[in-house]
Amino acid sequence: MTDDDQLREMYRRMTRIRQFENTTKELLLKGDLYGAFHTSTGQEASIVGSCMALRPDDYMVGTHRSHGHPIGKGAKVDRLLAELMGKETGINHGKGGSMHLSDFGIGSLGETSIVGSGLPVATGAALGSKMQGNDRVTLCFFGDGASSEGTFHESLNLASLWTLPVVYVCENNGYGEMTATRDAVAIEHIADRAAGYNMPGVTVDGQDVLAVYEAVDAAVRRARAGQGPSLVETKTYRFENHAIGLPIENYRPAEEVEDWKVNRDPLELYRAALTERGWDAIELKEIDEEVAAEIAAAVEFGRSSAAPPLDAAYTNVFTNPIPIAR
């Protein structure tokens, strides 16, 4: 059972993700940001419920919905936003951008735009923990589309064979890009695939942050105790298109999207749950306002930061420097 401080932090992180994503969408549409943006709006409970089950020194690997996962693990939004702006003060000095964020200070090992690519990275990190003899657990996020990739099957097979301390979290939002999961996967629940690799598999309501926390917490405890990997499937939904600005938007019925937004918004559901526990709406509003001030300050931080110098293009990379024509 979580205490009030944990419940409050869950709400704060979910709110932070929502406000950060809304702000970056506005900045992108205004031309202040560039590139492809894949938002996790609507999936905040899946992210935060999973990350809150970790210790600060545990590892996390995200997906190409890259903003929500680091925030869920505790990343600072000022350096995160500066990174999206391509600034020197960004968490990756302006070189990672939206699609390749990492923050080793909080154990976030990074994300890439390649579907399923985080699975072997997370499995390798878990192997490293086991070889080093520590009790760190690695949490690996991926989507339903990635569960049909070879990396999924290879990673779960090795993790089970080697009893690795890793928890695989499939954020099943019903669509692999623009293909409905029901048209691509022959089983109803992705978690059922866990049986093929002799590990526990559980499906939970991905819009219920407390349900996600309980499921992932149990899997993390199991992994930390040396009992091996687990697969947790969260049934969730993304409120935005696959990526902001994509011209194709009619692959989901409009009434389906509206139903999820109106009836299954994870923030609204959590507010209702906290209210039932006796929480005052004023306290929640204060958290909303504190987070809004945080995000506004992050925008100013990013805008006031300098772009990285030209010769920084060859620092922190594994290559021989190439002379730059002046």
C-alpha cells in the first residue's frame, strides 16, 4: 500500500507529464521545436505507476514516446525541454532531441525511434546488474507493436534462461502506429506470451495508476529477490495521433478516441480516486499550479540557453574527429 507522500508524488508526476506534453505540442506547432514528436498523453498512469515501483538507482529504458518515461522516472523538466530545443544545457547537450533522450543520473538509459530496440538494451543492463552482484532492477517499456519483433522474443527468452532482474512493461494502446493490435496479434492479451518463456505475465488497467503500481511493484520485488523477469501488460490509450503532425488521422474511430478522453482519462480517474480517499481538491489544484510554474520556467530556461558550439558535434561520440571547414 502506498502512503500519502507516494500518492502525492504519483499525482505530481502524472500532471507533470501531461503539462509538459501539452506545452511541447504548442511549441512544436508554433515552430519553436523541430522534428517528430510522439507524445504519451493518455498513458501517464502506465508510466508513473511503473516508475514509482522503482528505486532511484534502478534502470529504466523507454520507447520512442520519449518524454513521459524520463519524467516518470524523475527527470528535471528544464534540462529535458532544453534538449528538445537543441540547447547546450539540454540533458544530452542538444544532441539527443525528442527521439533519443537519456538521463543516466536518474537511471534512464535512453530511447530510440526503432521499434523494439530497447528490449535488448534493458536485458543487457539487467545482465550487467547480475554480473556485478548488485540488486538493481531494470524496467523496460515497449508497445504492443514491438511484441511481434524478434528482439522481444529473444530478450524474454534470454532473460528467463539467465534469471535476469528485469521487468518488461508492454504499454498496449491498441495500435502499432496505425495498425490495430487486433489485426496484428493473434492473442487477446500480450501478457499471455509470457507463458512461452516461463515467466509470470499479468494484464492490468493501464489507466489506473494504483493498479499499475501494484502489478509492477510485485514484479520488481520478484526480480530484486533473484526470481527472474516478469511481463506486465498495461491496457492504455494515447490521446494524440501516433506522432504530432502526421497527416493520417482517420485510422481510429472518432467516437473511440472521444470515449477514452471523456471516460478513461488517467488523470481524472486518479483525481476521483484521491477524492474518495478524502483528499482536498484544493491541494490537487495547488500541485497543478506548482507544476504549471515548473513548466513555464523550463520554457524560459530553454529559450534563454545557448545552442551548442559547432565543434561540440564531435564530443561525446565514438569516432575520430573530422576537421570542420571554416
